[in-house]
Amino acid sequence: MDLILNADYQIFHWINSGWSNPFFDVVLKWMRNEWIWFPLYSYIIAFFIYNYGKNAYWLVLFCFLTFGTSDSVSSQLIKKTVKRERPCRNLAIEQPVVRIRCGSGYSFTSSHATNHFAIAVFLSLTIGRVFRRIRIPLILWALIIGISQIYVGVHFPLDVVCGSILGILIGLLWARVFTKYYGKILHRDESHELT
């Protein structure tokens, strides 16, 4: 366990301090801010409605179920059980570069990573079956947000990796449920497809 934690600390310092530059200071700080992504979330809902009409309800509902599950498991169950201190509050970490407010919650797992990977995987495995071009951008979006958590100093790499795995599993679970019961709504007129 000590070996894993030492590697975790070293990788944290490499990303948090070693990657330091003015561009990342601005971009990665904002990448983790949910308000920056509000237009994207609005576009996704509009995209559902445009392409699926009244059936968009089921996609929106399952997105909320995916998010609700991932956030509850990460924030309420795991964080409050493990109680790992954030790097910005952990006395074992020497001078982390803290680029945002530290926050009062615990570190393991990263809820940002969990939530975004859950949504990315859910969308990739549902509408991504029809609109295949969105798969890679969705995963890159979740990955960049996860890395930004380390860069700004509020999460360790292990928090992000485990949060990402958890999110992938939750996204996979809800995608399977959706596909089993509502997957037929994804089969639509390809001539109407937006790419």
C-alpha cells in the first residue's frame, strides 16, 4: 500500500507542479467548472429533442439517473467511508500548487471524474451507437476534466483513476438498462442524422 501511495504522490507532483504553465493555469482551472459546460449540457438536451422528439424524455431521464447514481455513490458512500484528505489539506504532501479553493469534502473518489465518465460512457453506448463520431470526444472530455482535478490540486491521481473506473461501470450499467428497455428508440431515420 505504501508503494501505491508513494507512486500516487509522485504522479500528483508531476502533474500538479511539473506541468505548470500559464495556459494550463487558465484552461484546466475552467475545464473543471460545471458552469462552463452548461451550454454543452443544454445542447445535449436540445440534440435529444431534435433527433428523438418525445422519446428524448427517456434519454434525459437516464442521464439524470446515471449522474444521480454516480454522484451519490462517489460523494455520499465512498468519500464518507474512506475519508481521504485532499492534497491541498494532506500534511504528507509537500507544498502542492493549489489553484482553486480547496473545498471541505474528502478526496477519494473524484466525483468530477466519476460523474463525467459515467455520462460519457452512457452517451457513448446509447446515442453513440448511431452518432459514432461523438464517442472519442466524450471520453476525451471526461479525461481532461479528470486530469484537471489533479492539476488544480484538489485530487490525487488515484482518486481520479478510481473515480473514472467507477463512472465507467455506472455508465455501462445504466446504458445496458436503457438499451434493454428503450434501445429501440435509437433506431431512427438515418437521413435525419446530425454529424
